[in-house]
Amino acid sequence: MKNEPGGNRRVDSEPAGRGDALHSRMHAWSLPIAVMAAIPAAAAAGLALEGTASWIVASGAAAIGVAATLLASGRAPSAMQQQGDAAGASAGEHAQDHAPNESLLRRAIEVRSAERTSLLESLVDAVMLVDAHGETRFANRAASEMLGEQVAVAGTRAAIESLPPQVMRAVQGVAAARAGERRRIECELRDAESTPVVIVVVSVKNGGDDLAAIVVRNVRAEREADRMKSEFVAKASHELRTPLSSLCATAEMLADGEITEETQRAEFARIILAETARLGALVDRMLDISRIESGMARASFEQVDLAALAAECVNEQQNEANRRRTALSVGRASAGAIAAADRTLMKQVILNLLSNALKYTPEGGTIRVEVDIDNLSRSVVVSVRDNGLGIPAHAVPRLFGKFYRVENHERVAKGTGLGLNLCRNIVESLHGGQIGVDSQVGVGSRFWFAIPLEHAGRKAA
Ligand code: ADP
């Protein structure tokens, strides 16, 4: 195999005994055509070439196939005129004598072929074409990257040998299979990372040859997403079970008439109310997060004065701060800190950060809110500073994940471990902003978020 200008790989050797006109004329283009015809079939098998890409490949393969057949049958000129092919063969260029038309058509096919090969080379899935003995005819760049450079060497079995044995069994079956028949294999590569892959083997008939197109997709990201979903369900169920158990036990005691004293009954009723509220908050947060992550939630943008909003939130939390003997104030508020944002969601984020600061700052502490304009990033930055417990460095990367709580903090205050994740979703996914924390154990924390002054084409006042 050698690389042609324009990245078009061809096979040098021609199988003996196939001297017919069609075959000799098709020789130069047969490889890409076969692969191109096979790829949409693999895509249809669920192997995810993007819809548009597979349409381009399919239509291109069909066009080249038609042109090559016409060329072989000698009906090329008029047919091509009718097609009005855009690949260099304009109607005016069609001369009446056969030879120039043939070279024109040959050129048009080469151009198309090179285009399709470039498309194959640009795919992130590994695509290979092998014969029924497993010898390589074609391998795209992704195949070399995924399986090693050697798989691109034509005429060797390096590609098939780098894949699990069930792929070879599927390839051996192509002789008996109908064109387009396919087999889907889920397995792991024999590389150091045991990369999980989905492989589709499609039977391809090219002239008299039985070939197999092999498409290999790395599905590590999908597997990881599945794992995270299962983990989320497991954690959510666990979090829901705790308040439910407490509710159940308390209600049972009331129902059994075990509690006779009126004050005790009232206390149990309060427990039920508190646990119900906790359960409700947990479910609400889970729904809010899933609505944002699934793209269902939309922010409704307006000009929001974040300094004024921060002051409003501080006022609302003042009673709670007094109850905890914590000094809560707006420390610094830049004038003109106006961003295009969703007011309700911004308030939710600030209140969440304030409530956390209050929860994790022991009595006698200080909490300050600051609102600044960062001219460099053209954003408004809101910070909530406390001199509370602080967060150990190892916990910081997980802090904005779902259901994460710093060990020991569970004893300090109740929580869901979802508040910061919701804040991150609101700030980053819905507003294109950024959220973060600087913290030191025993010294305190500064939680901050930045909202762009202009968002999605909206300008701040
Ligand atoms: P929770 O409902 O548990 O507060 P969050 O997602 O809001 O959930 O916070 C996750 C964890 O981050 C908390 O459980 C706590 O351990 C830690 N945390 C959040 N804010 C602070 C803070 N101001 N100081 C110290 N730790 C904090």
C-alpha cells in the first residue's frame, strides 16, 4: 500500500486472473468504493457515524459506483451529462469523442474517491477493510492510532490479529454472507487499558471479492457515563432512604399509641415535618439538577444588579446569622455590577453559598459577601468569605460533584451534598460562568462565582 497525493491509499497488488475490462478500470478506485459502501451499513448497525457523514459517504459511494459502471459499459458521456456532476465534469466539458470523456470521467471518479477517503481518514472510529483471510486492504488513520501503525500495512494480517478472535470468526463468515450483512461485537481490546469497544463487521462484495469492513468504536466515555448514572441512582436511593426510615419509625410510634404525652407527640410531629421538608428539598434539588443536565431548564435572562441582589440575600439571612451569633455583611460591592442573568437562579446560588457559610462557620465567626467587576474576563465576581471550618485540599476537586460531603462535616450540619452541584450547573451550564473555591482547614473558605457581563448576545446595561 502506498499513500497517493491527497491521502488516497491504494493497493499495489492486483489479484491474478481478473483481467476483465471493468476490473482493470476499477482497479485504482476499487478500495475506497468498497469501504465507502460498507460504512453506512455499519452506521446503520448502530455504530454511530454521524447521520450527515454517513449520508455523504453513502451518496458519494453510489455516485462513484454509478460512474464507474457507466465508464466500464461505455455509456459514460450522456449519462454523466444528465447527472451534471459537479466534481470537475461540467456539461460543457463533455466532448463527443470517447477518449477525452473517459479521462474526464476517470478524473471525476478519482476526485470523488479522494474526497471519500479523506472523509474516512477524518473519522474518529477505526475503519478497516480486510479480505476473507483477514489480510488488510485498507485502514484509516484512527485504526493506526487505536491499534498501532502496523495495522495499515496492506497484505498483512496485523489488523485482524490485533483484534479479539471473534472478529476473525466474523470475517471468515463473509464468504457465505449476503452483502451488507453485519455482526456487532462488544468486547475489550488487548491493550494496556483494556479499552472497551464496539466492533461492527459488515460483509462487502466487491467484484468477485468477499471482503469485510470492520468499524471499531472506543466506548469508554459511554461506559463511564453509564457507570456514573448507576452511581447517581445508588447514592440518590441511599439519601432518600435515610429520611424515609426516620419518617416511618416516627409515624409508627405515633400510630401505635406509644406516645401518650402531648408535648412528646408534638415533638414527633415536628420531626416528621422536618424530615418531610428535607426529603422534599432533596427531591427538588435532584429534579433541578436533572432538568439542567438534560437541557430542559432554561434561564430567563434580564439585567441583574448582583450587588443589590447580594445585599437582599444578606438581609434575608440576617436573622439566621444573629441566631448563630455570626457577623454577616456585604463587605465590598462595586457599582455597575450588572450582568445578564436569571435573577431567581442567581439568588438561589447566593443563598446556597450563604447558607453553607453559616452552617460550616462556628459561632462567633464572620461572613462577608463581596461583589467585584473583573475587567479582564468581563464578568461580575461574587464571593462569599467565611472564617469557618475550611475544606481539606483532597476534598476540593470533589466538592462540586453530586452527594459529596466532607467527612466530619456531616456531624456539624445536615445537608444533601447536592447544593454546590446545583450551583455549578446554574453558573456554568446556564450562564456560561465559572464557580470555584479557595479554602484552608481551620482558616476559612472563599466560595466565588463569575457571571459574564454579556451572555448569549445580550449586553449588560
Ligand atoms: P450540603 O447540603 O451538604 O451543604 P453542598 O453541596 O452545598 O451540600 O456542600 C457540599 C459539602 O461541601 C458540604 O457538605 C461541606 O462539607 C462542604 N462545604 C460547603 N460549603 C462549605 C463552607 N463554607 N465551609 C466548609 N465546608 C463547606
